[in-house]
Amino acid sequence: MKQHRRSRGKRWKFEDWGKPKHKIENWGKKVFDRKTKNLFSGVGIAAVTAIAVIGLSAAILILARFVKQAIEVKITENLSTNLQQINQATQPTQPAPQPTFTVPVAQPSAPAPSPQVAPTLPTYTSIVFFSGVGWLNTASTTAYRDNNEAAMMFPPKFLWQPAAGSLGAPEAPRGPAGVTTKVIQSGDTYKVLVYAPDGSEILSATNTPIVSNYPGPVGIGGTADDFLVVYGSYWGAGARIVKTNGSWQIQDLSPFFGIRQMNGGFQPEIIEVSGIWYVWSATTGNPKLIKLFTNGTGQIQGAVDLSQNIFTHGERSAEFSVANTSPAPTLLAKVVGASSTISYYQFTDLGFDRSQPLEIDSVNLNGFPIKISQAVISELGLSSGAGDVSFYLSNDGVNWTAATPGNKVSFSTPTNQIFWRILFNPSGDPYSSPFLTKVRVEYSGTLF
């Protein structure tokens, strides 16, 4: 029978049956080289580190959970306490329990109630000027707005048409004989002084209204007892000087010669025709014609800058002289065009177009969270001429209430809107017009 072998080159013995190739006492032991030892050493360190990190993270999570729970409990307690305090503060105080029986006592008669004073409502103010159209309802406003004078009025009415001929013979000096002017400077301020023919001072450094922060030329025109002085600087100024009963009366005209009217400044020339004053520019490159009107009061009440209506083709200059005084004030103009050509025009002043009623409407003036129940037109910059102006207020833009300036208007249904409307009526002198420069409205109500 063939014998089996457990290993090559060594005979198998019966007593070795079941024994491994290596010695039993070496079972499980293994000889590792240096690289293997280093490998297992690194793995061990990484494992220990990972276990430590995992343990620390778990501890942090557990601690955070406890802190969160503690904070939530504290917030809940505080919220409960605050709610209790609020409830206690807002609940009416309960009266002490009353006995179920009382001894009848004669009660005095109840005193008459004291009159209640109406609560004072907060007042809000809106003031509108007419240098722009931001506060105007342009869709319904039909009155004429002079952008340079920043005023509302009837539209100016005139004829501007070509004319034959020339300006004619040179006119006499337009300024009153013997009246002189002087410009003095004090720091950044320029003042115009005026002297009468006898050398006496009419406008001094302490009483002159003709003051500007810019240098400029002076123009003077009229008669010895009634004349205008205009300072033609970048921001102009002016005055009308009238001698009455031996004393000089001064009217400040500076608001009519602001920065827009002057358009950089010009040499002013002045003509008076039938109580209407015209100021024109003798400066090349800046033709101007400004009309000052009195509304039949004897005082200058308004102005309209006609330059924007007649110089529309790049004209370089224009000079004016009186052509006729009747039936309408008429001026003859020598105009130098954009290409230096000379033309003659006739300007006929027909006053104002008063053929139909005109109105000025505001937009909603209120920007506050209130319900308006009262309003008043508290201030106006207005020369009404013949007094043909009507005023209205509304708090919905639909229903209008007649409003006399200075008198309060009450609204039955408060709203959060306020509007004003001013109506120019067409009757009256065609050479006069309402001249409106500002409107102030005060209104009151309760907060939403």
C-alpha cells in the first residue's frame, strides 16, 4: 500500500497525526518585519485619535442639548411672567367685595358734568411755491405759470409782429434828470445807493433794498418823481422810488429780479408806458423783456417775463423804444438775429387773456398717516387785482368746500388726503391779473 506524505522530503509518522507543520507551541505567533510594525503602529494612533474626537464631539452635543433646554426653560418662564404682568396691568382693578346689605343713606344729588374740552389735534403744514409743477395737478390746472417769475396768473396777451422802419430818432435819456446812483461793496455784499438831484441821499447803505452778492450794472428809468432802479447782476434786485408830499416812498422790487429772470445778468434799461413798466436788456447774447404791472393799485403787484414768449429763434439782442401809448401800449423793437441780421418788430401789449375762468389744482399734499378732519388756507402770496379769486379745499379731490383764507374748514368724513383749488374769475380790467406766488395750508387730524 502506498504511503501518504504531509510534506515533501520528510516521511510522515503516525505520532504526528493531527499536528500542524509548525510546532504547536508556535501557534498564533508570527514574525513581523520593521515596515509592518510601523504600519500597525500608525494605524493604532489614528484609531485612538478618531475615538477621542468622536467622544469629544458627543460630549459637546450632549452639553449643548442641556444648555438649549435650560435656555428654553428660562425664556418660557420669563415670557409667562411678562404675560402675567401685562395682563395684570391691562385688566381693570377689581373693586373690593361689597357687603350684601347696607344701611340706607341719603345720597346727594349728582353734580352737573363738567364741559369736555375738545382734544387738540396735531397740525401739519404744506407750502407750495410755483418754481416747478411738482405739487400741481397739471391735468386740471389751466392757469398760466411763469417759470422765471415762479408765479401763476392769466396768460399774457400781446402781439409780436414784423414792422417796417426803424427805431426813429434817438430818445432823450430815459433816466430822470439829476438822479444818480452808486454801487458800494461791503465784504461779499453789493449795495446800490441813490441820490436826488440836489445831492441828498434817497437810498443809503442802511436803508437800501437793492442788495446782491454779485457785481453788476445799474439801470434807471422814469421821471424825477417816479422812477425804477434795477441792479442787473447775476442775482438782481430793484426798487421803485416815488416822491409823495415831499418824501420818498420806496417799494422793494427785488423778488421780480431773481436768478431766473436775470439769466446770468444784463444791463437793464427801463421804459414806462401808461402805468406799465418794461425792463429790457441791452446786453448782447441775453435779450430780455420783463413787464411789471400794478393791477390798478398804484403799486407794482406782479411781473411776467415775456422773453420766453418772443425770443424763440436764438436772437442775439433786442432794444426797445416807445411807439404808441394808445389805444394800447406799443413798443418798437430792433432785433439782431442769430445770424446777425437786423429786423424790426412791433410789440403791442393787450394785457392778459381773461376770456374764461382758469383754475389751479394741487395734488394730495398729505404725507402723514393721519385722517384729516380740518384744514385752513393760512397764507397766500397773492395780488388779486380786482379781487376775483375763489378758494376751495377738499379731502377727497371730488367734493369741494369754499374756503375763505384764514377760516378753518371741517370735513364730515376724515380721510388721509388734502387738496386745494384756486379759481381765477375772468371779469375785471384786462391789464390786471391775479399774481400768485405761494399757498400754505395747515391741516389736522388723528393718527391711523
